Amino acid sequence: MNDIEQLIAGLSKEAQPVRPAPHPYKLSLQWTGAATLYLIVTLALTGLRPDWRESFVEPWFVAEIVTLFALFIVTALSAALLAFPDLHQKRLLAFAPVVPAVLFLAVIFLAWRADTPPAPLPEHSIECTCSILLTMLLPTAWTFYSLRRYASTHYRLAGSIALLCAFSVGALWLRLHEVNDSIAHVVEWHYLPMLGVGLLGLWLGRLLLKW
Amino acid sequence: MSGQNDNLEDLMRRSLAGDQRAYADLLRETARLLRPFLSRRLRFSNEVDDLLQEILLSIHKARHTYDGQRPYKPWAYAIARFRLLDHLRTHYADQLRHAEDYDELEEILPDDVTESEISYESISAEVEKLPAKQATILRLMHHDGYTAKEVAAQMGMNESAVKVAAHRAYKILRERLER
């Protein structure tokens, strides 16, 4: 009991005015704003796919981009909530990425069903995954750096969600940059690696976000 | 109840503004709240005290994540639960490591214990012949069931020193019993 009294006395002496962390909505807005800017700059440097006018009248392509963008926004919000010990007392919202993820999977499945006859496969394969991984490096570093300033009690999940958010930025960039109509290729080399990235995030979260 | 909650939130708001007295009151009140929560989940009172100190430190470290606008208790309990799970995880990992230590002891024993000349008493006698520190460590760990961490706390040693001393003691015992 004496030890606790001593500790309290010591800690209270350190009580200087503290600037509270920003609200998670504001935090996620900062992340999505920075990531969107990064996406725009990357697209400006690498170029928008030349057939974008035709692509944006394809309903399944539009649905894919919209749900992927929703996944990006909601994972950013969820990661921001997971940065707080009590999830800012918005537990349901922290687990909200399930909704856009399910929608996204449904869209991909329906797009794959609608791809008859199947569009020709591009000649490249793993290059797409590598490009997405390279593109996501900067958003990943930024998000993890930011997350480390808070106090996540769900560090594994926060790591995984943060990585999925960064991956969706990379995936959005590639879909808007690369001329490719093959949904089979997109599933195999763009979106399936998401699972691995999610698992890697669990490990990275434990490594970098434990406090 | 609501009055007490308002009080906690108010204390936290004042603490974040740099009020040292409010901060001391808040931490004291938090410790009072969390003690029964931990006591229900942990066996030893020294464990409760250690963990309580760790939780207060975590609250201090994470206080910038509380903005004064939402209830204080769920925030503090989230940190307490997080530290408790962390503690239990480490504790059980420790127990598993000790299970391996028991295996080492079992290796010393011959296969058929009933036909052996080595009895529990003879092992105990050999343990007593060990240097005092090693004998105490083995007694605490294998007779009284303490973890290496708890033994370290009791003997004023660090955990790895306890493990090294225990390991050396096993080696000596093995040599003596195999003779």
C-alpha cells in the first residue's frame, strides 16, 4: 500500500498540462486526407489508366472502386478508434470494416460471375502484388508512426487494420493506373494478397504497437 | 454513483490541465476502484499490488488518450483489463516454462520409480545439501509452487538469475543422483 502511495506521489508530481489526443474522427480524417493526397500524387506521376472513361461506365468496375474506397475510409476510422484504450467507447464502429469487406467480396464475386467470356489475362502476374506492396509502404509507415503515439489495447487488430487500410490505397492506385479487365487476375494478384497482409499486420501490430 | 463518476471525470479534466492534487486524488480513487477487480482475478496480494502499480503507470502514460468528454471508468478499466491479460499471459507462459523444468526433474528419476532407490526423501535430502540459495529456490519453485518471477521478488533477485540458479541446481542434483 505504501508503494502505491509513493507511486501516486511520484506520478502526481509529473502532472503537467497535457494536450489530449485528437478525436478519432479527426485523426482518421487526417490519415485519409494524407492518403488520398498521396494517391492523387502517385496517380499524377504514374498516370491514370488510358481507358478510364470507358472503365467508369462499367458498373462492376465502379462498384469495385467504390467498395474499395469505402474499405479504405472505414479501415482508417477503425484504426483510429483502435488507437485508444477504450476504442473511444465506440466499439461497434471499431469493428465496422466487416461491412465494406463483405460488400467488397460480394462485388468481386458478382463481377467474376459477370465476366463472361472472361477478359484476357494480362502477361504479368506477381508484379501487381509487388507494385501494391511498394505503394503501400509510405501510408503504412505514416499510420504506424501515428498509431504508436497513442495507447492501443488491441495492438494486433490495430496493426492488421492499419495495414489493410494502406493496402487498399495501393490497390486503388493500381486499379486506376493499370489497363486490365481480367477479374481473375485482379482477384489472384491484387486482392488475395490482402489476406497475407492482414496476417502480417497482426504480427507487426504486436511488434510495433505494444506499449 | 453518478456523482462519483462526475467527480472522476472532473478530477481527470483537472489533472490534464496540470492540477497535481486532482491527479493524486484521481489515481488514489482509481487504485481503490481497481483493487477489488484485480483481487477477484489474482491469487496473491503482492501480485495485486504489483499489477495495480503497473496499471497506474499505464494510466499515467496513456492519459493523453482521455479527452474528458466521455466516462472515465470504461477508459480506466480498458487499461486495467489490458494489463491484467498481459500479466496473466506472462504468468501462464512462465508456468509452461516451469512445466519443462519439472520434465527436467523427471528425467533425473529412473523409469520405474517403484523399483528405484531414489525416493522423494532422498531428493529432498540432496536438495538440502545444495548451497542455501539454490536449495531455497528449488523449494519455493517445486515444493511451494511459486513462479520464477515470484521467487525473484521474494529473494530480491532478478528473474533470469533465479532461472540460472535453478538450472545449476538441477545439474548438481542430476550428477549426485546418477552416482
